[in-house]
Amino acid sequence: MKALRTEMSSLLQTYIGVVERDEPYFKSPFHYHPELELVYVKQGQGKRIIGDKLDTFSPGDMVFIGSNLPHVWLNDEPYYKGINDLKAQATVVYFNKELFSKNFYELRESNQINDLFERASRGIKISGITKSKIAVKMEKLAQKKNFDKIICLLELINIMATSKDIEYITNEGYTGTTVRSKTDRLSEVYKYITTNYHNDISLDEISKIANISANSFCRLFKKRTNRHFVEYLNEVRISNACKFLLETNLNVSEIAFQCGYKTLSNFNKIFKKTIALSPNEYRQNCNNINLYN
């Protein structure tokens, strides 16, 4: 799957758009657009892919995405099963740089804004007090009209431009034009693992999903995620095992099988290596915390 090129300004018929997403799961495909995008997740969890970086997301996650930087949010598997109490909610702000003239960006006073937009080409994760301030400002922006909307957007941009509560998302040296095809290959892999983690997944099988040789896939996956494919597959499986332990009465053997492990001993070994507790200890500790609360 190649990243789809879209234009949000044309779709929303404005250079400044605020969209409130409220869906069973985030439905946008892997895509990119000339507009800059600010995303604040209110409900939902899973994995997000921005450029060449795979990360988890959960409520409170906030990122600022630069022009033409490919991205997608993939909810965890239960969200695709129509469970009524699961929701994917986010506030998303889109704006086009062409809202302001070339002369505006050449002003000395605009240096910090130019620097922010340049940094956003790698994607920026926002945290701390800055995140709280921006969340409030995003809510206000949704209510603004006419010139007040532009003023509010400039205030929001200024908060980000002068903050230290930010970190890059993509790896240094990432450029969408040179790695987009590689990112596309892995996007298909991530989706396949999300829905098939409970099955046997061989290296040959997953490399066919990526449409490259097994050796090339191993090199690509390690380069993009900084871990081996088997390590990532185990992370997904153990993450789902934790949910089963907390949300169901299934015994540990049943959970091991549901998460793709053929033997209980192997499951216990990998679980303890990942979580630092055995499955039973993890379940008991969490139950004790719930009783205390």
C-alpha cells in the first residue's frame, strides 16, 4: 500500500480546519498532505506510524505533523470488532502554510515559526505543560470564526514554537520522498500483525506481505524499528495477553494459546522477560490495585 496524497484544504474548503473525530476506530488510510496537522487523541489506543517511526498511542497523545509527512493511526484489534464501549476520539487541526504570504515568513519575527515548521517535517511529539496549553487552545480554536480564528491559530503556533516540551518522532535524516515506499511496505506488515498475531506468522510469510526477500525484510525492519521482527511480534502478543489477563477470566494456558504461543512455558518465559512478572503475578497485582482503588 502506497501512502495516499490528499489535500485537506480542498476537502474542508478552508485553510484552517478543526475536525472532531468520533469513530469506532480511526479510519483514515496511510496518507500525507501539504497541510500541517496537529492531533490530540482523547480516546483510543494502538499504534501510530509517522514517517519511518512506529510508536504506541493512548489517550493524551499529541503530535504535530509537517507538510507531506506520511502518517496513520491503527487502533488495537478489539476496536475493529464492533465493541460498543470502545471509541476512537481525537481533535485534529489542519492548516496550510499558504495561509500566510511569503513576506510573512521572511520577517525576522517569523524565525521561530519557520524553525517550528522545519522541525515538524520530522514529526513532533508534544508533552508536559505545553500539551495542556495546546489542548485548551485547540478547543477554543474550534469555536472561533473570521479573523479571531487566525489569531487563535497564531497563538497556538507560538506556544509550540517557543516550547521545550517537544521531541522528534522520525529518525534523523528521514525524508519522506526517499523512504516512502519502504514505509508503505511496513505499514502493511503492521496491519497484518495487528489482526493475525494469534496465528503462526513465519518470516517467509511476513516478508511476502512486504513483497521483499526475507533477508531484505529483516534488514529493513531492524533499520526502521530498531528491533528484530520477532521482538516486535512478541511485544504485540504480550500486550494483548495483558488485556486478556485484566479483562477476562481465561486461565493462563488459554491466554497463551489465544496470543499465538504453542507452549505455556515459552509464553511464561517471554511474558516475564517483557513485564518482569509472571502472568499470574501480573493479574494478581492488578487485581489488588483495583481492590485498593
